[in-house]
Amino acid sequence: MKRPLEMAHDFLAEVVTQDDIVVDATMGNGHDTLFLAKLAKQVYAFDIQEQALEKTQERLNEAGFENVQLILQGHERVDQFVTEAKAGIFNLGYLPSADKSVITKPQTTIEALEKLCHLLVKGGRIAIMIYYGHEGGDLERDAVLDYVSNLPQQEFTSTIYQTLNQVNKPPFLVMIEKLGK
């Protein structure tokens, strides 16, 4: 059985091509950014922490990828940099091995999701990894689930991929696909 993050990558890899623009809404340590850089023409990666940008730049340099714009701003500003996207990925929560009090927030995450849903091309997809075992994580989890559950079914399909028999609040995946307008 695939782990949720593996499923997220597979979900995006099914649709992203070398002609596409994609978004890493939470660059973190750069794993998703690098994954997307291998698939797409251009990646826009967002984070509010300098440490995330530095780690991601290091990872991209080592792998030899230059098709990425690293943006030291919140993901809610996605529409200031991107006019359309084939895919996006979010890893909600905090940056591993960093200040755990710096977390993604429901308000800015929903704002970013709204904008990215609007920017998605037909057939575009968004993968949202929800880590909620930290303080405030349950509020963001609930806000995201409420938002995606209320997307118009004529335009979007939203799905959840989650283990049911695990303890310690395991992360789970929410997937969105844009059907068209």
C-alpha cells in the first residue's frame, strides 16, 4: 500500500508534463519542489522561512535543476506570480527540524487553495498533505476539509486518502481535480 505522500506524487505525475507550470505551496526542505522540477517546465515554490528556501536551493543545486523560482512569501500570494497552473502541492503543518511554532494557518491556506483552484487549468490537480498532530493542526485540517467538500461538483472532484487504523494522528492526503468550467 502506498503512503499518502507517495500517492500525492503519483496523483500529480499522472498529469504534469514538461510543458506545464506547477506550484509547491509549501517548499519546506525541497523534496516536493525537486519532484516537481523533474516533471514540469516551471515550478513556483513558496515558503515564509529563509531556512526552507536555503535547503530547497541546496537540493536543487545538487540535482542540477534551474526551472524553479523560490519565493520567500506565503502561499496566499500565489496569484501574484502565477497566471495558470497544471498542479500544486501543499504539505501543511510545520517545517521538520525547524521552529515548530511556525505553522501553516487555516486562513492563509484556504486563501491559497481558493486562488490555486482558480488558476488550475482543466484537468489540473492539487495534492494537499494534511499533518495535524501539532497545536492548531486540527483547525487547519477542518478548514481544508470544509473547503474542499464544498467545491462545486460541476467544476471539481475532491477525494481523501487516509489510513484508518493508525494512532498518533497520521497525515492524510486530500486530492482535487479541476473538471472544467
